[in-house]
Amino acid sequence: MERRDFLKALAGLFHYALFIPGLETTGLCLLYKGQKEKEVSGMAYTAKDYKHLLGMPGFSEALLTNHFTLYQGYVSNTNKLLELLGEMVKGGKIGTPEYAELKRRMGFEFDGMRLHEFYFDNLGGDGKLDKSGKLYKKITEDFGSYESWEADFKGTGSMRGIGWAILYQDSVTGRLINQWINEHETGHLAGCQPILVMDVFEHAFMIDYGLKRADYIVAFFKNIKWSAAEARLK
Ligand SMILES: [Fe+2]
């Protein structure tokens, strides 16, 4: 790959990272759009359709449609990144700074894709956790009470910064742990399974709630699809 092509591709990736609704025509975006799209070969990821979530109480159509677009960008960039890295391996570019930077970028794009899928998949419910179910029982066992877990999870999601609050299950011991993820890729617990995932990037709530992240978290809890979260539990 020529250095010029690499810079164009990288600009396209960074555009999605910095995407803000209404500011689509950044210089980076224009630079990338000048490049012809390539067919993605192999096992390309496909964006899931979450239109069934439109109409969720506490989430405007504008907020959700923008969020779906952002998610689609992560799917597209994951595919582009895999394609570019594959080309670099074939072209003998391993060991170059370009290869290293794209490799570092993979966690951001892939986790941005996958975490949004966990998030949207655990929304669209009535927010009621079955007290006779195995997840409620496990939460009370590991946190002392449901209320203690909820306070810790909400506290995690209220931390300053952009990222995610995740209720994980340690696949080795089965223990549940609430964890903060910085951006999309920093702080994941190795070998743990996400059970409940909450997006606390500003794009997840600012259109509807401004700076009132706590109000968004209340709305999130009212729409949790606990059956989806429980199905992830081992
Ligand atoms: Fe998001």
C-alpha cells in the first residue's frame, strides 16, 4: 500500500471515531470519500437492524437513528481495517509504523461494533428483572443485594469520561463484576462475558438529556431487556 493510500484510509477510520451528528463534512471525511470503496472479502461483519427500538420511552427517534448510524460506522470500519491489515500482511508490510497503528486501532473499531450490539440487544424490554430468575439470584449472591449491585452499576456508568458500564461474569469463577470501560477498548476483563452493557458516551444521551447523564441512566434502566442479559449468564 502506498503511504498516500494509507493516510486516506486512516483518515476514514478517524472520521468515525470523531463523528458528531451535524458535523459530518469534516476534512477527514472528505478526504476519505474521495477514495473508491473496495469490496470487503472474506467473513465481513454485517450491521444488525435495530429499528424495532424506535419508540422506546425516553429515547427520541433522532437520538436512536444517530446512534444506529454510529454503530454502522464501527461495523464498516472493522471490515475496512481487517481488509487493510490483510493487504499489508500479503504485501510484506508487517513491522511498518502503518501496520502497527492499524493494528492498535482494531480494538477501538471492533469493540465499538460489538459493544453496541450487546447494548442494543439488551434494550427494548420493560426494565423488570424476574426476582425468581437465575440472574437476580446471582446478583444478590455476589453483591449482597440487588440494590447494592444497581448502585454500583449506576455509579460505574456515572463516572466522568466516555465509555461503557458493563456487568461481567468471570467465566473462570462465575463471579459477577461491574466494570468501567474507557472509550471502547480499555479496561476489559480477560475471559469475562458481558451480561449487561450500558453506553455512556455522550452521543448515547446528549440529544435528549444534555448533560443530565443520571436521567439517561434512569431511562436506560426502564428499557432493559433483562431476558437478553439473563440469556448471557452461564
Ligand atoms: Fe454508542
